[in-house]
Amino acid sequence: MELEKIRNLSDEELAHHEKTTSEQLFRLRFQVSLGQNDGVKKLRQLRKEVAQIKTVARERELGIRGALRDTSAAVESKKGAR
């Protein structure tokens, strides 16, 4: 999933997506350890996706990205008011 799509998810969807992606990662790691699967590329992709989801969740928690969007919305509303 692309980063922009991840950013557009709600908090509940983000938590659900993190849970399902983590489960997929666990199962894939388990299969690789048993020698049933050779999905190194998929492992990297899932690890990256989990990291992106956690990063977006933490940004929201700290108000980093939300504050940037709020200020840009305020600038737009000021332009429209003139």
C-alpha cells in the first residue's frame, strides 16, 4: 500500500490494517523458517508497510502531520475570505 493511501486511512482503519499486516508478516516468517516459502521480497514489503503504518500513527499521536494540514487549510480559508 502506498504511503499516501496509508495517510488517508482513519485511525480505526489504520489500526486494523496494522494488525492484519503484522499477522501476514508473522505467518510469512513462520513459513520461511519452515522452508515452505521463499518470500524474501514479500517479507521486506510487509516490514516496510508495518513501519509506515506505525510512523503515520505516531505522527497523528504527536500531531505532526495534522498540524501541517490544519495550517494549510487555515491559509486556504484566509485566501477565500479576501
